Amino acid sequence: MSCIKLVEYDFCWKRPYSVYYGAAAIIGGKNWVEDEVGHGVAVRADALSTWVCAYFEKGALRQATTHLRKNLEENPSFLKQELKKTRESGTAFIAFSKTIKFADETPTSELISYYGKFYDYLVKYAFYLWKNFYLTEAASELFEKFLEEKLSKDEVAQAIASYSNPSEKTGVLLILDFL
């Protein structure tokens, strides 16, 4: 006789994503959490109109972020290694996207193949987006803790402000130059 186990969930996020991107984001997040905790994790999603909500098995996200933080504390080059993997994943995703070519006569089987491969790249990249979201949070908390151990209370705020200014423009800041 089999037993049904009821799974309790923690609400994770609600975002205005398309169902396509929302599903990829949730699968990428599930893969990341499972990678961190070392076992399968139940997830569920709700989608209404243009909003997607993600839920993870109770405690799984907390366990994943704790493991991520431990890796960051124990390995000083961990952050740099993970950012490199993210860039590589994004670069591969872009490179694949640039190979997609189709016309009215493109066979349906080829379009389906493109679609599947594109989705796989998107899920893999979403894995790193999740990881980096929590990695950035953990790194900033550890950095602030480090500053608090080395500086006076007044100096901490000034140091955080100084280190928060980027050394070079990226992403949104570069786009703003064109507006």
C-alpha cells in the first residue's frame, strides 16, 4: 500500500512573467535549489493572467541559501567562479539564439527543435539567475559583516557607500547613456 505525502510549501515570489518564461524560471530555480541541497525538491507554480507565483517545498530555499553562503564563506574565489559560469551560460544562450534562422518554408520539426533547444538554454541561464540573486545578497551581507569587524559604526556606512559605486558602467547604466 502506497502512502501519499502532503507537501508544505513556502511562497517564494510573484512576478509579471509570461507563462513560458515563468515556467523556465521556476524549473531553473528548482534545478538550482536541488543542486545546492543535494536532493529532489517539490515546487509548484500558479499563473494568472500575466503573473506567475513560485512555491518551493518548505525550508528548501532557506537550506539552499544557507549552503550557498557556506560555500562563499569557505572559498574566497567562489563568487568569481560563479559569475564566470553565469557569463558563460549567457554567452552560450546568446550564441545559440543567433544561430536560429527560419523562413516560411522551414519544416515544423526544425522549428520545434529550435524551440526545445532555446527553452533548454533559458532554463540553464535561469539556474544562474537564481543562484546569483541569492549569491549577491549573501556576499553583500558578508561584506557588511566584514566591514563592521574592521571599522567604526560611522565608517561602515561611508565604506558601503564608497564600495557601492561601480568601477565601470554595465547593463542598465550603459543603456541610460543612449537615452
